[in-house]
Amino acid sequence: MRVILVDDEEELISALAERLSFRGIEADWATNAEETETLVSENQYDLAVLDVKMPKTSGLDLKRILQKIAPSMKYIFLTGHGSGKDFEAGAAEAGANYYLVKPVKIEDLVEKMKEAVGK
């Protein structure tokens, strides 16, 4: 499985990519929409894990952009905000099963990733 991880917190997202690689999941990462669009245009990913709340472009808006580039890619959203409008919007967009609250346990994320891509 090949995934793209997107979060404006570089330390967090690079550590997550490393932890996923230990579990046999190839993970690239980006910290903004522009980097993400370039990577998705140049590579084939099964899944994108997007932070909901980022500067400039939200994870929900980024999903809409990426769907035009990679229509078959699946999505999981992460948020540090477990309630309120963001949660409701994200859960509606992603489906409750693919909307996780940070800090997320790596085992839970891997399980959802496999479920999302059917592996």
C-alpha cells in the first residue's frame, strides 16, 4: 500500500510516515496543498491521510482538489479537534469510519487504512 500523509506539523507527519514504513506501508508526506498536489500528480497513491485543519487549504478542500488528479484514491481525515463544526463537516465528508481524532493510535490508523483500500 502506498499513501500520502498531509499535515502542517512536519515533525508529526514525518514521524508517522516512519512508523508506517516499519509496518510495510510506503508513505510519502507533505505539509501543504501545493506539495501534495505535486506528489499526487507524479505518483500513484492508494490513500491520502489528510489533516482537517491546516493553514490556507483545509483537508476537506484539499480532498476536492486531489479527487480531480487521482479519482480512485481513498481518504482518511485526522483532526486535533474532536467536536464542533469541523468534526461534523469532516465526518459527513469522510464518513464516520474514516475520520479519526488525534492523537491516533498507529494500530487504529493502519486498520482503517487497510479497510479503506480493501486490503
